Amino acid sequence: MMEKIHKNGGITSEGTYLPPGITDFSKSPNMENSRKEAEVVLFGCVEDILKKTGLRPKDIDILIVNCSLFNPTPSMTAMIVNHFKMRSNIQSYNLSGMGCSAGVISINLAKDLLQVNKNCNALVVSTENITENFYLGTQKSMVIPNMLFRVGGAAMLLSNKRKDFWRSKYQLIHVVRTHKGADDASYNCVFQHEDSEGIVGVRLEKNLMSVAGEALKVNITTLGPLVLPLSE
């Protein structure tokens, strides 16, 4: 089933990719290969955005990295700081376990930090690491995440410097967060645990879409008055 879905999902020599720790049977899906996957993605994203913006690594004041399932020590932010030799007084934050909303949560954190730290550049890097988290069991609800994730990441630079106003693509005005964790159905709809054979994976419940829809409804209800004209 996975082979068929992967082929239809574009995992080919010319399409998207899975890491060698999964596709190359001579390599183990261990911590070492998970780090290698993280380094390829994180360093590539940071190099690309520094090149596009013309900034140096030492120009970054705030660094935020989010990855839900891979949380090594030293952290992913430390990996970036070490590789690019960033400043010793950089503010770094490593977010984990926050699922698909982690990217937006990172942007919200950057926004809050920029409101209290003047004349700063904040770099946000978002990724997911699947080398150690590829489920090798037979429980269907835990096999599904294997087909959702690929190797990849994204980086965004936020600035509150007046000189960057004219070259920025967007202005961040509102960030609205909705947390449904108090509801048991929402809390349990995406859950990492061991199956009956002791194999660790992430279980997706059938009610995931309805739970996500309810959260989106609450979020839009809050966001609407902030962005819609009075007539609407």
C-alpha cells in the first residue's frame, strides 16, 4: 500500500524525497542519520535565505526552529548557531511536539519577541524530520503519516528595522491562535505512542478532519472582525 501511494505521491528520482535512512537499507534510521537529514535541510534553508536577503549569520538576533518529532541534544538551533558561527548573544528557541501548527506558532513567537526587542532580525526555520519516525509496523492509522511527510523545510526572516520596510514582501499585522487541547477528542486525534508490537509511531484518528474544522471555525470567527470590513 505504501509503495503505491508513494509512487502516486511523487516520490521518484525526479520528484520529492525520503531520507537515505529510510530508502537505503544499508543505512539505519538512527540518531546519526536523523542529524544528517536535519543538517541538509536546516543548513540549506538558512544558506538560501541569507543569500537572498544579503545578510550575514552575525546579523541574526533571534533564531527559532520548530520540528515536532526530532528533538536532539544539542538542539537544532544549536546546530545552526555552530555551523554558521552566529553571535554568542543570539536569542534561540527550539520548539517541538507542536504538530502542523508549529510553523505559525513560531511566527507568533517571533512577532512577540520583535515587539519587545527593537531593531532586530528574527529567523524562523520550520521542518519535520522523518528518519527516526518512519513507522515500520502494520497498524493502518499509524502508517498514514509515512505518506504525508517528505524531506524538506522552509525559512522566513522577520525584521522590525525601519530600513527593511521598503524591501519586505509582507507586513505581519495579526496572528490569532486557537488551542483546543482542553478537548479530549482534539488532544487524542494525533498521538505518538507504541503499537501492540512495541513499535513507535504517530496515530491519526478518523475524527482528525472534523476536529481541525472546528478549530479553524473558532479561529476564523476570531480573526474575521480583525480583517473584514465593517459591512461584512
